[in-house]
Amino acid sequence: MQKPTWQATRAVRNSILPTRYSLPVTRYLLLVTRFSLLITLLSCSAGKPEPPKIIADRSSCSFCKMLISDTRYAGALNNGQEALYDDLGCMFSAVSKMKSEPEYLWVRDYNTNVWLDARAAVFVYAPKLGTPMNYGYVAVRDASEAAQLAGHIDGRVIGDWNAVVTFFKEKV
């Protein structure tokens, strides 16, 4: 008996398969389906970036290059890449030089030392406070904390993000 040729074997195999596609086409469609599912899952999981982690005396300021020692005065932003700042004044300086304001901005709460959304924070200015670069800005969670802190450190409540950036530009 003569051995079947590869064409004959393929014709038999294709006639046995319950689908109308050949095996390579079926594998291709399965691969495309899996890839589409993976892309969908990845795009759904990508959301708002988290504030960066600061390692005291190891992380450095993106503006002045000093090491971040006291994280209560720190700020950060993400405009496609992370940037850390040791003093809020460094952050204001960097943002004022940018063409457009970054989408994600964070500041550390002076009282609790946790990250806050900079647009939700309230800022206090106290020139005698002694921040790392002596800009004198700190952030807190709400207006009542800001008023209490301003009285305690002989400072003044500036207000929200837009107010503090305007105030900073006028001072510089």
C-alpha cells in the first residue's frame, strides 16, 4: 500500500474537523482572541497613578537634587514620569516652568505625613518655619487644620492649589 501524500492527509484531517476552518486558522483566531482579552484587561486596570514612595535620605529632589530628609515638606507630580521634591517651593518652581500643569500632583500632609492630592490640600505659608530650601510652604488636609497650624507656627493660610501657585509666582 502506498503512503498518503501530505495533501491527502490534510484533506482527510480537514474533513474530520467539526469546524469549517483549518487547524492553523483556528489557532490564529484563538491567539487573536486571547490577545484582545489581554489588551482589554490591561486597559481597564490602568488608572490613576499612585503617589511615589519616598525613602528618606535616599530619594532626591528633581529640582534642586538635594536628598529628601524630612518628608513632611515633600511634593510629587506625574506628567508621564514621576518627579519628587524635597520642598513645596521646589515643586512650585518646577510647575511654574512647565508649559502645562501636570495631571497628577501630590503633597505631604504636614501633620500626618501622608500623601494628599495637591488640588484638595490647603496650604500655609510661614517664612520662619525652616523648610528644607527655606521656601516656607506646608500643606494640610483642610481649612480648620490650616488655620490652627498657621496660628501655631506664626504663618498665614494661603488656600488651595491655584491660590498658592499664584501667591508663589507673586513672591518670586
